Amino acid sequence: MHPSNTTNAPLHSHKELIVWQKSVSFVESIYSLTRSFPKEEQFGLVSQMRRAAVSVPSNIAEGRARGTRKDFVHFLRISFASCAELETQLEISKRLSFGKEEEYTTTDTLLLEIRKMLSVMIRKMQPFNKASEAEEATEAHT
């Protein structure tokens, strides 16, 4: 069971963020999925997917640690972009018939949840005049 912030106390660590917890689980699912990819993809698609997956929780953690809202939103956007990169890589790997179909269901579900959570966080943390721009960019990707 993942730790969660069940009280109204302020968050002190990125580890308390549900989006960070889900993104770490997502990394695990990407590593599991890519284990069965062809050996010749070890330094290609496998490496790219793993690095992009690790980037998601890493950027959430770094942004949270920076201490300013502006920095946090910046790093959340980087995480969101890594999700878009992974969405593309997952589609390519499906079309190439790499991996097991049931593992794609897990990764696709987690990725969608993470993207939605990041989108909401970005939108709510921006100054009012920037919120509509982020919403438009997010809607263009979903």
C-alpha cells in the first residue's frame, strides 16, 4: 500500500504525492513490459522507454524540491512531456508487436491516470491568465 496524505496537513515530500507514487509504479510496469522486447532493441526503444519513464517521477520530485510554484509547474510540464513521449513509444512498440498485450493494458491505464493528474496539477498551480493556455495545450494532446 502506498503512503498517502489522508489528513489536511501540508505535503512535505514528493513521496506523498499520489501522482509521484503512480509514476513510480508506471516505471515498474515499463521495465516489466520491456524485458520481453527483442535483444536488438536493448539500446534502442527499450532504453528510450525506460529513460522517459524514469523521467516522470524524477521531474516531479525535482520540481517539488525546488520550493517555488513556478519551478514545480515547470518540472510538472517536463513530466507531462515525458508522458507524451512514452505514449508514442508505447504505440510504436505495439505496432511492432513487442511485449505482452496484457502488460500494455496496465501501462496504458497508468499513463492515462498520470497524464490527467499532471494536467490538473499544472492547470491549478498556474496564474489565472496562464491556465487557459495550459488547458488548450492539454486538450490538444488528449
